[in-house]
Amino acid sequence: MDEEVSPRPLAENLDAALKKYGKIWIWSIFMAIAGSGLLGYLLNGGWMAGNLRNLGGSTSDLGVWAPMVASIVGPITFFLALFWLFQFMLSELLPIFFEIEGKKVASDGAQLLYRAFGCLLIGVGVSAAVQVVVILGRFRS
């Protein structure tokens, strides 16, 4: 017996394409932000901390504590974002392109992206705060 396979409606095809490529699009944007943020701290972290130290002041001043906090919190948050994004890639994106045989592992892709987004917000916020302090310090001197 030949069973007729009815073609999927256009709305279902579009929905499937948006789910597939929407995941990839969001992941790639988050990955670019996290990678560039971490690389920025690794390459220019000393430069930003040096700018903050040049603001002067005592050891209890912002010019001493802000670079230490920024040089610790910033890279850690970007690294954690990369970790969650790699987890998302392994569980959600690779199965789209490659057939993986064996036991299917259930994952919560939305939760992984949510964690990565939170880390990105903290990392970008720390970077922005450092730059604001540097700019305000230039006006002070």
C-alpha cells in the first residue's frame, strides 16, 4: 500500500525555518559579543586598569578598587557566557546539522541562552562602567 504523504503547509515550513535559523542567528550574535568581550579584556585589560589607576587617589579610592573588580568580574562573566553558549551549541545547534545517533539528551536551550544573556549583560555593564569612570576621570584632572 502506498500512503500519500501530504505536503506540509507553508506556515509550518516557515515556522520550522524560523526556529532553525533563529536559534543560529541569536547564538552567533551572543557568541560574537562574548568572544570580543573576553578578547578585549585579555588584550586591553591592563590598559583599562592603567587608565583607572592614573586617576590618582588613596587606596580606598575608586581608582584602585574599580580596576581590580573590573579585571576580575568582566572576564569571568564573558567566559561563563561562552561556556553556556558552547553548551547550547552542543545540545541545540549541532543536532540541526548532524544526525546524532544514540540516546537523545534533553536540554533546555532557552535556559542556556538566558544564562548566557545574563552573563553578557553583566560583562558589558562592567565594561561600560569602566569606560565611564575613565572618561569622568579625565574631566576631573
